[in-house]
Amino acid sequence: MRKTSLILLASALPLAVQAANTEFSYGGYLKLDAMMSTYSDGDLGAASGGRDYYLPFTIPTGGEETSSFDMSAKSSRFNFKTVTTLENGEKVTGFVELDFLGSAQGNEVVSNSYSPRLRHAFFTVGNLTFGQTWSTFMNTSALPETVDFLGVSDGTVFNRQAQIRYTMGDFQFSLENPETTVGGTASDDNGLPDIVARYNLKAGDHTFSIAAIGRQFASQNGVSGPTGVDETATGFGASVSGVIKLGADDLKFSYTTGNVARYVGVGSASDVVVGANGDLEATDVNAAFVAYRHFWTDKVRSTLAYSMLEADYDDAAAVTLTESSSSTRLNLMYSPTKEVTYGVEYSMASRELVSGADGDMNRIQFTSKFTF
């Protein structure tokens, strides 16, 4: 990357900067979230990501009723983009984005200091994309507008990972970084990439996406003898999602099914369990959401959303794993200008384990966001 002088940067920012054959630009937002949560069956520890945004698998399922109040700016993000024109006239686009969620650094005693995490780091040349970004299996345009970082966590495909993607018009094909969760724990033993194919289509103002995935599951525990596990299995899944325009309003939806546990519910279900004979038994998952957004005025709107997840484990010993979860949320969003948004949201969610143990969460959340 060519260097751009500080004088040039100072004079041109925040507009894109042209340095020789490379253009630079940046963006992101500053965001404050404040939430009051009540858990019916236990306490959610201070270090849990479920205190920052809705993670279905973090809902406690044992203990007394507890409550918490949290306020942070962790979801603020910054991105940096470059567009370089090559000697042959072809353009290469690079993109990097960071935020501060999921940080193990810092606490709320004095400084609330949190380390940045990598969200995206990829470049695109021609029809090819290389690097880390949203999985091709995921349709980001179908995500509803929620105060919570994700909102419909139970029912949506949500995944960022390294990949090589080929795009030809509305068709996409990718080889993506694999991972297998065994009994809820990541194994990192896969020998083949996840394979994804997706087709996007339009019908007037409406947009839809159909995607399919093929996966290898693998686990090696390094133990010899009858307790040793060195197995692989295969799995497949499909997803359909879309946006239906209803005048100014919209209806967004998604339905995903198959052996897709780590791709939905933010990994709430386990990809496989180890059966009594030592074989890997893939989990069958169904996940869905539907969200309706209504514009009261051009600056005020509300979204009502419902999401759900159900997991079917073949092994009866998986009593501590999440079998189902669901959530419902209603919000009110106000944007006095396109750069500033205020929002308030009420959500209620539930989670049940294979054992039958369950728990509920109720949350009121406020957000304010400035986009630049």
C-alpha cells in the first residue's frame, strides 16, 4: 500500500483520499447500549457475552431469579477501505473492520478498556474474494433492524470466517474455514473446507436468497483404546431467506434446516455428539425468524420479530445441550437525521435443555448510534 502524506490526509479527510493509484476511505459508528435484564433461573456472569447482546445458549437454566444492568460502547466499530487500480485497469478492493465485543481484556472498575477484535479482513479482485467476511451461507440483507446487536439470534445464519469465494452474477460459490462443535466444544480437527453455494434473485422490489452447504465433521481426542475418538461424518443444510416490500414497510424472514448447528443460533446447538459406539452423530437443526417493520413516519419505525431454534440429538446422553430456544422483540427507532439513531426495545426469550431444564430472559434495551 502506498503511503499518503499527513498533510494530504488532514486536508482531504473525511472524504476519500486519492494516493497515486489507491483510494482510501473509512467509516463505522459510535454506539452506546444500556440494558436491564431479568433471568428466571440463575445468574449470568459478568464475563458472559450474553450481557452484551442476546446469545440464546447463555440463558441460565438453574438457580434463583436474578437481574442485571449493563451499559457499554463495545459494539462501536471502525472500518477502513482501499480501492487500487492495477496497471491493467482492474480494480482490487480491500476492507478491514474492527469492534470491541467479545474482549477478555478490561473490566468496569476503572477504565472499561476493551481490546479490538477482527470482524472483516478481505480483498476482492475480479470475481474472487479472499479473506474473512460474512459466510456465503448468510444473507445479511434479510437481517431485521433491532436494538440488540443481532436480535433474531435463534433463527438466523450468523457467521464470519475466512474463505475463498467466486461470484458470477447472482450465483456465489465458496470454500470456507471449517469447524466442528462436539458436545458444544470446538474440535478444530476438520480436514476439508465447508462448501457453500448460493443464488440470489429479485422479483420487483422483493429479494430472496437460496443457499446450500456441505460439511465434514471431525473429532480426534488423542486417546487410544475403547474411549478414543478419531471419527469423521458428513452433513448438509439449506437456507432460504428474503425481504418482501410492503410499500414503505418490509417483511424479512429466514428458514434454515439440516446439519447446520454452528451456523445458526450463534452456535447454541452442538454440531455432533459422540455416540455410545464412538461414532459422530450429526445434529438435525431447524431455525427460523420472521420480522415485520412498520414506518410510522419517515423518521420513526418499529420492528416486531420472532425467532426460534430446535435441535434434535440422536444421543440421549446430551442432556446438558440446548434443545430449543426462542425470542420475541418489539422496538421503536427514531432517526432525527440519517447519521443519528435512538432506539428502545423490549425482548423476551426462553431456552430449554435436552434434560428438560429451562430458563427465561426479559430485557429492556436502549441504544444511541452515530454513524460516520
